[in-house]
Amino acid sequence: MAPTTTRTAGNRILVVGATGRFAGLVVPELVGRGAIVRALVRDQSNTGLAQSLGAAEIAVGDLRDRQSLDVALQGINGVFPLGPAFAPDETAMGVAMVEASVRAGVRKFVFSSVIQPTNTRLKNHAAKIPVEDALYSSTLEYTILHPANFMQNLRSAWPAIVEHGVFSEPFPKTTRLARVDYRDVAEVAAIALTEDRLAYATLELCADGRHNREEIAAMMASASGHPIEAGEISFHDWAAPARTKYTEQQLGLLAKVHEHYAAVGLGGNSLSLRAALGREPRSLRAFIEELATAATARPHLQA
């Protein structure tokens, strides 16, 4: 199906996953820099959401369908693909998008990979390696992003954390993790797709600090005005809400990630993110304060 168009000139960027929690953050960043965003959606019913985020064009297609990719990429200058998490054919879909971009004569390709993709103990990390290799071996002007654990993953748990006064994750409370606000990742992606200074860069993207859960619980208590302590929980209980979204195989991959965290935590350095943004990265404390402020304001907005 040919893309539906509302404008006809300028720097066109195809965003895959534009209606999702994370790629959806890239769309307004691109629009704010004057780009025309074409959203690739699997279902026409997602058109309204993509347009509300700022997408000017819609292409209906599938990462597993070569012909639909070729149509979606017509007239495109840059690509930002973010496929479904823990998909069993993640590698194949990523390589297919690289190959389709080359066929279409795309110039820029920004790949949101994962921190430490060469950690082959984690299959979902290692699944990114062939995609990166395909980019390094292509004629595309690539930028590869290695973001740490996303701060946004705390958002859905926030109401229960405040209600019960406990912040639990399925690894020891003393484990230290590198994290990043995905809004900063989205900004770096938009810079790379609309400017030239990040061309051919591979960037580790982390906020300052590797906070453990005891430190994070203290931040949460301070921001919310409620006592919150660091708790412990099994992976089985922690993952229960996700069992309707993921297969047992996918949950097994996620369990391996948390086993790795339990053993060694997650390292990361903020230097390259600071340099790419030209400012300080958003902090975990600031993110938590935003969560608390939004939760406090919500009842007033609904009144």
C-alpha cells in the first residue's frame, strides 16, 4: 500500500514503531527539527495515534514483508527502526530493514541497539550484532545507539510503588545499574537523522550514576512524600503482569537479563551521551520527580 502523504518536500524519515512507547518519542523530536516523519504501522487503525505524535505520512507494512518495506521506503532519506522486543526473528527483521534501505537509496540509518551487544550470554543483546554488522558493511551513513536500561520502565510500576511503599525488582537491592531516559536517546536519534555530526558514530548512552535500589527507593520517598523501601521479588512474581504479552521463550530471555544484573549489575558511562546532546543527560532523580509530580497533578486534571 502506497504511503498516505500530507506534505511533499523536505527531509523524510521513516520511523518504525512510531506508535510505541519508545520510537514514539523520536517522532516529535524529528518534527521539531523540521523533518517530515513517515510512520510505518502494521495496522491502519494506528494512523490516528501516529499522526497525533506528529507523523505527516503513514505507510502500512510489515518488517517481515520485503515488498511493503520497499514501498514504505520510497523517497525516504533516513530510517529509525525499533522493532518488537524479544521477537524470535529480531535479527532477520533488522537485517531486512538494512538491506531494504540500501535498495531504496536511503542515506541515513539510526539503529537503537542495546548496551553491551557483544555480551553473548544475553541472546537478546547478541541478536543486535548481525544488524550492526550489516550496517558496518553497508553504504549507509549509520549511527548506532547503545542505550542502557530505560528509566521509562519505572512508569507503569509507579502507582503500585507509592500505594504499597515498596520498590522491588528481581535482583538484589544492592545491584547497581546504568539507566537512561529514552527521551535523551530519542533526541540523539533525531540529531543523527537531521545533522551530520553523529555520522558513523557508535554511542553508549547512559545517564550519570549507577544507582542501586536502596538509593532509588530513597529518591522515590523524597519525591512522593511517602515512605518507600527497597524490596525483593522473584522473577516469576515480578514478570506476572507481562505473561499476556510475551511467550515463555521471550520471558526466558528476560529472566537471563535479570540473572546477569544479579551477578554483575550493568555498567555504563555518560560521556558519549553528554557529548552527543551538548548538555547534561536527564537524571534518574529528575525522572522520578516527574513521575511524582504527574501523579499528584492527575486528579486535578480529571476534576
